[in-house]
Amino acid sequence: MSRIAIVNGLLADPAGDALSPGSVLIEGDRILWAGATDVPADAERIDAQGLVVAPGLVDLGVFATDKPAFHFGGITRAALMPDQSAPLDDVGLIRQATRAGKPDFWVHPIAAATRGLAGREMAEIGLMQAAGAKAVGTGRQWIADSGVMLRILSYASGLGLTVIAHAEDGGLTAKAVATSGETATRLGLPHAPACAEAMAIARDLMLARQTGAAIHFRLVTTRAGFDLIRAAKAEGLRVTCGISPAYLFLNDQAVTDFRTFTRLSPPLRSEEDRQASLAAVADGTVDVITSGHDPRGPEDKRLPFADAAPGMAGAETLLALSLNLVRDGLVSMGRLMALLCANPARILGVEAGSLTSGAAADLIFVDADAPWIVDSGRMAAAAGNTPFDRLPVQGRVRRIMKGGQFL
């Protein structure tokens, strides 16, 4: 097999800390090594020209496959949520989903935990794993029936699969579109208390303790939720959690003027919870940063706020917004790559998201300081429903490699 050496780059190694000059040697579709060592004379040299060389992003929990948006944002692997027009609760649908991104990116389907995502009857998880599912998900909803959730966690644990859970008590949030507080009250929006998140997490952690299962809370957004995650990790439970940039850089005041692009699930939280989210990223409580990519057209967003569908187009802005965490000194570049690449790959059980020997040769070349302006009208995504419209950001992906081949 031919060998490729990427030289003159600044390596963003999830296993390291700061950027370091070095090279990456690739053979076939795998990384042989990365670091400051001599390049073999027979390797084809690719000059990175001083750009940051990082693993391709592994986006844990997207709601749509979106080639232009993924390429713009440097996403080479996407874990597809089971919430599709036909929920991913069947072997044939899982197989179809695994092929959806080829040859442009990898799709790792998340199997629906229950039939039709209705929360009542457990789906055929084992068969879907054999067909290519890399995790089990409850979808956009919390499973209210504790007996059903216990069986899901037990079965998934036996199969070595992580359960990806939505963390909102549906009895409190069923008709809510905002977090209880001054903003929701002033706007007259149906709202639910932020404690709905902690209540859901507390129940699921008790079941995870009972079963020994691995559980990942896809989005945790409140101080109380993070306190529960910290305590569970200290106890030794197999728990991880994620967040998206919206909850790190926006609070509930962003819904003022009924801006439906800020209609998200969970809803945006208070400033106190936003600060708690940043602290949770800094202290290691948060394991994953995800885009939650969910492009929605005018038919879903040009509606009264309470009637608009939740979701945002996040793939294109995931890296650029997350780089602010490095600039603000909250995390190192290596830690950011762990949040965006290595940790989600580990949760999915795929050999990717790192620069270690044997990892998949999925790489991105990043101009970390390149300025651009988020423009909802010109986004590459299927729809431009971003709450960050007109925001100046920095960080552009210049080249993408998937499986040792440049796209």
C-alpha cells in the first residue's frame, strides 16, 4: 500500500495538550504514527503549510446526514439519531443508514431503543447491532416507563452498547417550549422548570447503577444536571454527557422577539446554567461537544414560536464556535479534540478520532484563525436555521481526508 506523509503541520492530538509541530504517516486507510520523527524517503509528502492537522470530527447525535455541511465543518463521522421519518427501529433501516454517507463520510446509526420510539416496547437491539448500529438511543424523548428503561439498559449492557438518553422528564416538559424564568413569563411562552433535566438524569442514573450499563446523556444543560453527573462519575458509574455550543454561548434571553431559530430541545437555559455549562467543560465533567445538527426549513421555523419545530443547523459552526473555548483558556487544543473527536469515537466503539497508531486516517486541515461570518442565508446545510446568524467566528477547515483519501 502507498504511504502518505503529512508534513509541516501543527498536530492537535486528543491525547496531548498544546499544538505541536510534527508529521503524520499514513498507510492505506490507517495512521502509522504521528509526531516529530523523520519521514520515510519513499512516502508521498503532503505539505500542511502550517495548518492545524487534527482528527476528523466525530459528531455524536445528528438528526440528518448533510454532506455539504459536514464537509464545511470537518465532520468525517456522524452518529445518526434514530429520530428519522421512519424511526431506526428495524434492521433494514439500520443497514440503509450505514450506507447513507458513502463515500463522503461515515454514518454510524443509533438504534431506536423502543419500537417507533414510542417508549413502550423494546426494539430488536441485538439484530440492529449486527446490522451496524453503534449505540442505542431513546431519541428526542425521555422514556417515562422505568421498567422499559431498565430492560433497555440491561440488554444494551449485555451487548456492550452505550445507551444515549434524552434528559428531560416528559411529565414536566410535554408542552413546554422554554425554560421557566423571567424571559418565558414575559413572552407568555409555555415553560417548564429546569429541574426537569435533573429529575430525568437522577432516575436514569439509578437504573444505570442497578444494571451496570454505560449511559450517555446527549445534552446536559443545567447546574443540577452536571452536579449529578459529577457525583456519578466519582462513584465509578459508566456515565458520560455531552453539550452543544448553543448552551455554552447563548442563554434564554436569546428567545426574545420570538426568534424561532433559538427554539431548541432542551430549551436554552438561564445565564447561571450557561456559566455552569462552561465550568463543566473546563473541569472535565462534559465528555462530548456535539452539533445536534437538525436543519429545518421555513415550513418548520416560520411559525409562532410555540408551534415551531425545535432544532438548529449546527454542523458548519461546531468547530468554529468550539475553538472559542481554547481562545478563552477553558480547554487546551488537545482537550478540545478529545471532546470533538476521541471521546465520541470511544463511546461509539470505533477506531477513529485520534492520531494514534492504527486509528482511521480521517483528518482535517484547519486554519484556526481564519475569520468568517455565520450567514443563515448562505449556509451549506440543507437549511440555515442557526441561532448564531451574523456572528463573526474564526476557524475554517481547508482540507478533509477520509480513510486516507482527500475529498
